[in-house]
Amino acid sequence: MRSTFYWLIKGLAWPLVRLLFRFTREHGDLVPASGACIVVANHTSYLDAIILGSACPRRLRFMINAEIYRLLRLRWFYYMMGSIPLRAERGDTGALRTALHTLKQGVGVGIFPEGQRMHDGTVGEGKVGVAFIAARSGAPVIPAAIIGAHRAMPVGASLPRLFPIRVVFGEPIRFVARGRKAGREELDAFADRVMQAITELGAPTAAEQREAGADVAGERRA
């Protein structure tokens, strides 16, 4: 039932984002067609989940902030989409168990590793949650860069602008622990590696965001 609902929403969203944002996807074939996988991306816009879900060729169960999940007017939607509520302020073992169980079933999990939207549009610091899930599940992590979403609809905007958006997927990354159990240092290093991969795929750096901001200001003055 929920899987059918997901594909219905995806079928409606795909042509809409292509029309409004001239949306394009690159290297979608790097996402495994089946089996467990964790798809991760930078998070700078209200549009990100829609964009990443549209770009990914397979179903994803997104981990989302529990406060957003609990909003009464939207909770039914997040439930039907198979979202996994996560209490971001502290370690949420229940959410992590759900994510691991989902991966064990061969379903993909979508995560924004920064744990929040980055208001300045740049790539932030990755939390260790992704590394922990990758270490425990053995599932490959597929990095993805969402490019243009921050300019199309930054945090605080009430309506989107018709700015081009694209998603670029990267080569899978696997967590390889040196010992039987991964230590915090290894988890932190893997989280950094994931964010670096997203940056290398084209997610904006601070310098690029400053240049983009200057361009927008110049367009407005013109």
C-alpha cells in the first residue's frame, strides 16, 4: 500500500520538477537496482526530498526530523511515504533500528547527513549516523549532490523560483572497519569522507555560494 503510494507521488513529482526547474539527473545508474543501499545528499532547501526522491530510480525511505513528522496536517503523508522519524537532538536508537531493518529487507534509505538544512547553501558537517548505519548494515552509501535547489527555494522562502536544478550521483562508498567494531574515530572519518564525496560531485562550497549570491544581487540591480 505504502509502496504504491510512493510511486504514485513520484510519478506526479517527476514531470512537475522537470517542467518547473528544468530538472536533470546524472549517473542514476550508479544507484543499485536492488538490494540495500543508503542514498545521501546535501540539504539546503525545502525541495531536497522531492528532488532526490524524483532523481533516484528506486524507492527510498527517508529519515526525517521527528518534529516535522509529527505535524498533524502532514503526518499521514510522511507515514504513507514510508518516512522514518528521527529525533535529531540525541541518539535515536529506535530510528536507527528501523533504518537497519529497512536495509535488511533490501529497501533503500535516504538520508541528509547534515541533520538539518544548511541556510547558507553550502555543504555542512556530516553526522555519524550515516557512518553507523553503513558500518552496521554493510550497505553501500551512494553520494548525491543536489545543485541549484538552494537558489530555487532556500530556507525561509515561501515560493520556489524557477531556477535549474540537477542531481549528480557518485560511486558507491563502503565502510570498512579496521577491527571487529568501528570506533568513533573511524565513524567520524567516514562521515567526513561522505561529505567530501558530495562536495566533489558539485555541491556548492562557501566560495561558490558567495559568487552565486553576488550574481543574483547583480541581476536584481540590473
